[in-house]
Amino acid sequence: MSKKREVYFITGGCGFIGSNFIHYLFELHGQNVFVINYDKLTYAGNPENLKSVEERENYRFYKGDICDQELVERIFNQYQPDYVINFAAESHVDRSIGNPEDFIRTDTLGVFYLLEASRKHQIKRFIQISTDEVYGSIQEGKFTEESGLFPSSPYSAGKAGGDRLAYSYYVTYNLPVIVTRASNNYGPYQYPEKLISLFVTNALDDKSLPIYGDGKNVRDWLFVKDHCSAVEFILRNGNDGEIYNVGGNCEKENLEITREILKATGKEESLIKWVKDRAGHDRRYALDDNKLVSLGWNREYTFEQGMAETVKWYTENRKWWEPLKSGEYLEYYKSHYGEEL
Ligand code: NAD
Ligand code: DAU
């Protein structure tokens, strides 16, 4: 392996955003990068997402836990990564309500082990992929990077732990850390448990779309490919110790999104099912990402383009998501929604 190529150590690369990011990197840099994908392969990690790149000479996959300090160190020693990008996380709010421990372990403690390995090596940049959920809920206006952190679920509290721990390594050890806080992503390869991926796949199968509470909670929707371009842009152009919000500039109530999904899949409103609200359900997220935009990054996708690409992808890739909706998934679905899928 030629050391001239920049080496990326990417965690959680078999998940939704991580796998989109690896595809994006190869499209952008081709042979000029060397990518290590380190992933525990939890229920949300799917090697199928990277089938088309697994034979590449400049790609390696390691199955491992970010909390496995020894294995992380061994891989760092072998490859001497230039960049560490931590996508690995337990990421689903609903699951964090039933089983918080894994979230604290991976989303806070796991970040600690990666930071420790990174400070022993001459890495050029450590990007901690955080989330807008660390800010909590906002009734009016938008969160800036200066806003206070009021995470309200075990997931977002665990992410806030990792977010601030990463910052502390910049202040204390001069580790070149940057923290990103993105809004709700949607797009190809998203495990069918999140609002858009679940509702699109359920609609395609004429199954009900379970809306929590009154359906008026608001999220800011970001197409995953725009998130990927933002992360790479920040890696190259961001400043150490900084936080960058990455928004979609696209606020929508859940009911509105649901209706758009029904329209895009050609299904009737009768599929809507009103269900019990999520415990501690954040009412609204809204991000001000002017800091990143003034640095020169721009979104490429409108919501209409992103949704059209997403619905097309799930329609054409049943082979990807149908096997996921089986076994443990069906048990989770029944215990969570109170009915069979
Ligand atoms: P995901 O659940 O689809 O993927 C997470 C990946 O991390 C999986 O491949 C899983 O196997 C892996 N993983 C989990 N625990 C691990 C561990 N202990 N060690 C190694 N690998 C582990 O998540 P996603 O939606 O792709 O989110 C990626 C990152 O982006 C997360 O850090 C999440 O907090 C953040 N984020 C997500 C969104 C969103 O809307 N999905 C928005 C903002 C930020
Ligand atoms: O904002 C960024 C965050 O977005 C990420 O950090 C998280 O990893 C990601 O999971 C996502 O969290 P949310 O809780 O906002 O996403 P989710 O898709 O679970 O829910 C979006 C909205 O839809 C929320 O108001 C809850 C609602 N919802 C969700 C599901 C799964 C429903 O009404 N019904 C559902 O079945």
C-alpha cells in the first residue's frame, strides 16, 4: 500500500450514512484514497451496502467494536490513518428508550476509545459525527452552533457525551477534532425503522404507516448525499475545534411527510394509522447552518429530488430491504407498535 494515499479510518461504514459516505469517497477520489471500514455489524450494519466496493484494492473491512481498544489500536498501528471519521453509533431513538445501555456504551464510551487511539498517532483530523438532537427541541427560531445542549432521549444524551468528549480532546490534547451536527437524513440504504425508510417500504407493501401522537412534530430533512458532501467538505475546509451544523433547510411536519410518501408511492390515506406518542418526543428540530454555508458548502438536492431518488431506490431494491423485515425485526415491530407488520 502506498503511503502517499490518504488513509481514512471510517467507523460504522456498514450503516446508512457511513456506507453512503464510502461510496461518495470512491466516486470523488477513486484510487487516490485508502479506506478502512470498521464496523461491529449490529442489526443496523449491512455488508450488502458495500458489495460493489468490497473487491477494491484500496478498501478493507474489519468487523469490530469501537469499544474494543486493543483491536482499534492494532489497526491504527498497521495503517496509520490520516483521517478518523466516527459514524458508528446506536442511532434509533425508539430503541434507546427500551434499551439505553448500548447507546451510552457506543455513543459516549466508544468515542473515548477512538479519541485515545487517535491521540497516540499523528492523525490529521478526527471528525465526530454528532447530531442536531443534542440541542433538544426548539419551539421557534433555529439552533446555531452556540446554542446550549439539552438532549432529551438516552440516544441524544449519549451522543452529547461523545460530542463534548471529542471537543475536550481538542482543548486538552490539541487533537485536530471537528464536530458535525446534522439534521434528519433520508435516502438509500437506510434501515427500515426510521420515519421515511419505514413509511416508504410499508407503503410499497400496503402496510399501515404508524404516526406518533398528533403528527405535528417537525424535523428538518437532509438528503444523505448532501450530508456526505458536507462531511468531506468539512474534513478539507473546516477548522480544528469547531462545530458545524449541517441542515436540510427543509422543515416538515410528520403528517406532511407521510402524505408526500403516500403520493409518491401512489397509495391511499387510509394506510395512515395513529399510534401512541413516543416517550419524551422532541417537538421540533431546526438548524441554522450559515456557518458551513459561508465556508462555501452548498446542498445539491431539493427535497423533491431527494425524495424522488429515495422512493425510486426502495422501489427498485426490494431485494435489499425485504430480508431485513424478518426475524428480530418483526419481534421489535410487534412489541413497539403493538401489532404484527
Ligand atoms: P445506522 O444505525 O444506520 O448505522 C450505524 C452503524 O454503526 C451500523 O453499521 C452499526 O453496525 C455500527 N455500529 C454500531 N455500534 C457500533 C460499535 N460499538 N462499534 C462499531 N460499529 C458500530 O446509523 P446512521 O443513521 O447511518 O447514523 C450514522 C451516524 O450519524 C451516527 O453517529 C448518528 O448518530 C449520526 N446521525 C444520524 C442522522 C440520521 O438522520 N440518520 C442524523 C444526524 C446524525
Ligand atoms: O435529527 C437527527 C436524528 O434523526 C438522528 O440523530 C437520529 O439518528 C435519527 O434516528 C433521527 O431521529 P428522529 O427520532 O428524529 O428520527 P425518526 O425517523 O425515528 O423519527 C422522525 C419523526 O417521525 C419523529 O418525530 C418521530 C416520528 N415517527 C417515527 C417513526 C419511526 C413516527 O411518527 N412514526 C414512526 O413509526
